[in-house]
Amino acid sequence: MSDYVDLSKEKNWMCANCNVPLVSGKVDISYLGNSFQVNLLKCPICNLVLVPEDLALGKMAEVEKSLEDK
Amino acid sequence: MTFTVYEHPIWLESEPASMHPEGFKITERALKHCNIDPSSTILDVGCGAGSTLNILQNENNLQGIGIDPSANLLSYAHQMNANIWLTQAFAEHLPLANESIDAVISECTLSLFNAKKAIQECQRILKPNGYFIVSDLYARDPENIDKLKELPGGTSFPRVMDQEKIIRLIMINGFKISIWQDCSDALRQFSLDKLTESSSIDPFDLIIRAAKAKLGYYFLIARKK
Ligand SMILES: [Zn+2]
């Protein structure tokens, strides 16, 4: 599975609601019905997901742009 | 232990239909256009774990035979159903006599093969007027087909063709095309998990490149001249 957790950059993230450290875990992603899982940091209690900035501005943005062009 | 992409055990965990977009519905839809009866011999070329052959036998009362290069998948297929003739072979070199088969099914496999050689072999073993039933991925934007070539080998993507090329290859090798039908909607609900798990393709890259090449899905029926 593709892993988008870079612990060297992201080890100190806490969930502000639950006050616990985020942990690496499987996250379901879906675009127009095509679903897949990747590893991202998320809160073990409320499941809030941290999307790293370079993923959000990079591949995720590119996916959205390419699906718009379709 | 190393596996090729489609031999990866993850494909065998759940219902085998998940290997193909929309499961068997497209092949079944295609079969309705063919005049095939229980006395016909049907070859599933690249039968994998035998799921299509089982459906043919159990739900359509049709006896198929299967070839696949993977001993792992064939042994799984044999465990599931010992009443089907299976043999290990490549589509480019079929161990079958000339004009011995009534219909060939190639489900999501043509772009894994050397397509030209596989088509020539299917033409050789089919009886005159025999059916060649193909469903597979294709690029609806030929100008961006190169985007798929950069995806990892071992999957269909790098060798996906466009409609014109597929039809030309089949026609110049002794067939006439009866039906071409776009089924791209079938890709909409396809879970990418198993594919990305077994092949190390990055799912974001796959979606981006598939969208650029306008990756689609088709079925066609050709008849041997
Ligand atoms: Zn939380």
C-alpha cells in the first residue's frame, strides 16, 4: 500500500480535539467511485486525517485537475 | 516468494470476479450476441483462477477449457473445480490444433499478451466463423496513451492500445468485427486496492494517468473469416 506518512516530518502532530498523538493508519480515498487505501496519519480516537501539504498540493490537486478535464 | 501482479495472493482472497471491472457481466453480455450451445468448445485464454470458466459451466451450461501461464493460478483453479480442462501455456503459443475451438474468450488479458501473436494464435485454433470475444482496457485518447506507458510493467497499463489499433490488429489477422461496445462505466466502481497492493502502483498516479489517457473498457466480438 502507498504510504504517505513521513515520520521524520510529522512525528509531533497531535489531535487538537482528543489531545492524543496522530498515528499511521489506513485511510479510504475515493474519486468518482474508484476507491483505494493509503497510509496517512490520523487520530486513533476521532479518525481525523492529516493530509500532508505536499500530497494535498501535489498529487491530490493533480487528480482533481485531471478529473475535471475528463 | 515473488509473484507477478495477477498471481499475487490478494486476488484470491475474495470473490475472484474482482480481478475484472464489473465482474462477469460484460462477458455474459457479450455471450448473448453469440450463437454458442453446450456442444461448443470455448477457450478462456488467460483464465487465471478460472472464475469465468466456472460461471460458464455453472450458470450458462457451457464447457470451457482454460490456459494460463501461471501455475499458481491454475492450481487454484483446479482446486476450485476439477472438472475443467486446464493447461499451462502462453497465449502466443497455444497447445491446440488448428480449427478446433468454437469460441475464444479473452477477458482483460489482450494487453498483457503480445497482442498480435495472441490474435494470430486464436485465429489459427478457431473454426471458420468462430467467435473471438474480447474485453479489455483501452485508451480513448490515443494522443495521451504514453501516460499509461510510464506505469509499472507486469500490469496491462503500459501496453493498453487505442480502439483503432485494436480493431486494425484483429482485422488484418483474419477476423471481421461484429460488435464493438464501450463499457467504460464499468471502471467507475472498480476498487483499486488490490491492484495497487499487488503491483506497487501509486493510486494517485494511476488515477491521474488513467484520466489523461481517458482509460476506458470495451468488449468486442469478432468472427474468424
Ligand atoms: Zn481526535
